[in-house]
Amino acid sequence: DTETIIKTVDSIPDNAKEVVMTTAERLKKQGREEAKLEDARRMFEEGLDDELIVRISGLSRQEALKLKDSKR
């Protein structure tokens, strides 16, 4: 839970907090990227237009088409 995480971070020595927070930001970004891919996958499965998927998902055209091709 959030309270446990906050207590854990507070107990980390100051010189290590930056590394922990950088790791947390990296994981957060990774989660957002995975969500974009999953959303795009579902849109392809529903038969949405490629260009619409690119605009909605925020993926590049190349990323979206690579994803589309991997589903075949």
C-alpha cells in the first residue's frame, strides 16, 4: 500500500534515495509504454484504422505497424 511505500522510502539513506526514485520513475515510464502498446493492440483487434491508432495511442507509425505485424 502507499503508506508502506512511503515509510520504506523514508527509511532509505539520503544518498540512496535518488537512485530509488530514478528507478521508480523508470518503472513508471515503462508501465505507461506497456499501457500504450496494450491499448494499441486492442484497437487493432477491433479493426480501427492504422492512422487513428497512431494518433490515439501516441505510438510512432513505425511502432504501431510493427505491433500490427507481430499480431499476424
